[in-house]
Amino acid sequence: MSKLTVVGAGYVGLVTAACMAELGHEVTVLEIDEQKTRILCEGRVPIYEPGLSDLISRNRIRLHFTVEPATAYAEAEFVFLCVDTPATPSGDADLSRIWQAVEQLPRDEVKRVLITKSTVPVGTGAHVQAVLTERGHVNVLYASNPEFLREGNAIADFMHPDRIVVGAKNRAIAEEVARLYRGLDCPVLITDVASAEMIKYASNAFLATKISFINEIANVCEATGADVRVVAQGMGLDHRIGPHFLQAGIGYGGSCFPKDVSALKQIAGNSGYHFQLLTAVIEVNELQKRRMVAKIKRHLGNELRGKRVALLGLSFKPNTDDIRQAPSIVLAGRLMAEGAVVVGYDPVAMKNMRAVLPEMVYAPSALAALEGAEACVLVTEWDEFLHLDWAQAKQLMARPLVLDGRNALNAEALVKMGFTYEGVGVRVWAA
């Protein structure tokens, strides 16, 4: 087995490190945040990802954490870059952490492969390779190995992937990287670096396009009386389309889709091509969040000042505490700007949300959030909310109004209980 260094202890870095240790590799995680590193050295995990804490604990003997580059790189045969590449104000990817990691590489005689897992613009690999040569890193080879992990399901995605993509200047380097995944049963696509980089962007952009498309269909369904749930089911039975990512709702969020779609649009623009489709995908997603505010006003009136609105779910999706680009931030911000009293509850993401919106009211439970509320908005479809005692919730609410932003609740059952229910493109069927 090999000795690996993983740069970055975020969602991708920690999952990559823990799963590589599970495959039998010796892994050192390099993280510049001293507090985060201390937490990891104490056996605690600073992020919420189902199963990650147990996986790290089980592989403790093969996992090491440090803030010292010299320690991390000392014996590393493979270095995985798993750092953030957030969007800049222009929409480009911020590669400062990539370049910081490259700068820290030791100039020694050890042969190693530098592998980028972070999502980076097409052409980044060629630039990194040129810089490595310029700085005299003659023993450092380069490969692109994009990640396809879904937060909340990241460990399963790593251990049971749809595919492994490795891009390198020559096949021998790519095969070295691919061998690190020995034991995983999936297709391995070996290609050039630029194609590997584009595969990640193209994949996320296509999935985001499917989401925006079905949301547009849902909006038309609302105007025509059709039910988007049935429409999506009928579409999904066509094997050319498939059922995945056809769930209408209040839009996508998270650390990947918004950033990657904007970055791909910017990459195209920088190359002289106007990617009109992605412009529409982004616009639809932004408007979808704001449509929920309009729905609330339609039920409660245009004057929202003083009216209590409960948001169930603050993370961008279930089974994560990640609130980056979460629809809840836009909803809460717009509602509070209108003078509404916004009360939020989430099983794991409230600490992160408080750091962004400290002025919002935070409830200790879902039922506490609903007490006295004139409207309930389901923002994140946590199982806890799907199995909530809605009969008790109705007794607690000032007005039995449920706006289902994920079409995840049983609309017919809620209406039968006496709730006013509105989903996204949903027709409520009579009993």
C-alpha cells in the first residue's frame, strides 16, 4: 500500500483521507487551520457527514493530522489536493489554496504524484505542470482525479462510485493513480488532464440543468393544473431521461452546483463563448427561491411585518450541516427584510446558520419552531420532518399553512388534516 498526503480537511479531504485509509493506505492530512487539526487529533470530527466519525475512528492507526507541510510531505508518494476553490466576485474559481499547496511542495529527490481532486477550471493542470517544471520539481508528476461525492452520502459514493476518472500526461501516471483505488468495483476512465477537469464541470452543470428544467416545468404545472410529480414520473420512465434529479423544489444549493455552474459559464466566456443555457439555469435557480416568498405573500398578504414564519431545514440538503448557497439563506433574508419574524430549526446546521444570520430566531425543535407560526416552509427534507406529528403541529400553529419547498410531504394527508398545502407544481388530489 502507498503513503498519501491529503491537503485540506474539509468534506472532500476528510472523506478522501478516511476512505483511502480504509483501502489500506497510510494517510497524512495537512490542514492549515490549527483548531480543526487539534479537533481531529483529539478524535473528533469538525463536520457532519454520516458515518465519517466511525470511519476515521476505525482507521485511526493509518490516519495522521498535521499543520506542518514538512511533516506531511516527508514520505508522501501521492499528494491529493482537496482544498476549496470558491467563486470570486467575477465567477471565476479562486485557486489561491491550490497555489499555496504547490508552493509548499518540498524541493527534494522524492518521486511523487501531485493529484488534484478539487474542482478547478480547465487548463489549471497544464498551468500547474508548467509551474512545477519552472520551480525545478523534476520528480513531481501530475494528475487530475476529480471527486464526485455527494454530501450526506459521501462515503458510499467513494466506496461504490459510478466511475473513477484520472487524467494525466501519459497513461503510466494515470494507472499509478488508478491503482490506489484497487478493490473498488467500477469503470475507470483514463484520459488527458483537460478532459478530466471538464468532466467534473460538465457533470455538475448537466445535473443543475435538469433541476432548473424540472423547476420550470413545475412552474408551468402551477399555471395549468398539471402535477409535476406525475409529469416527472412519466418523464423518468424514459430510459433516455431517467428519474434522477427530476424532483422539483426551491432550487439547488451547496458548495458545488452554484459554484461550478458559474465557473463553467465563466470558463466559456473567457474562451470567447457565451454559454446561454447556463445563464438560464442560474437565473431559474435564483428566481425559484424568490418564488417561495411570493407564495407566502399570496397566503398571508403583502404586509409580512410581524408575521411568524417557520423554516424547517436550514442546510442545503439533508444529512449535512453545510449551508453554503442554501436556499434557506435567501428565504430567511428576504422574509426578514419584509419584516417577518423568521424562526428556523435544523437537526445539525443551526450553529453554521447562526454565524451567517444571527438575527434569525432559532428553535430547539421543529414543533417549537411551528408554535404560533402563520406559515411553515419545508426547506430541507430531513426524515425528522417527514415523520413529524403534523396533527400536533396543526394545534400549535396560528394558521395551518404548509408550503412544501421539496414536494416531500404527503400533500393529500395534510389537506385531510385541515392544512392549507402548497408544493412546487403539485396538484392535490381528492381522496
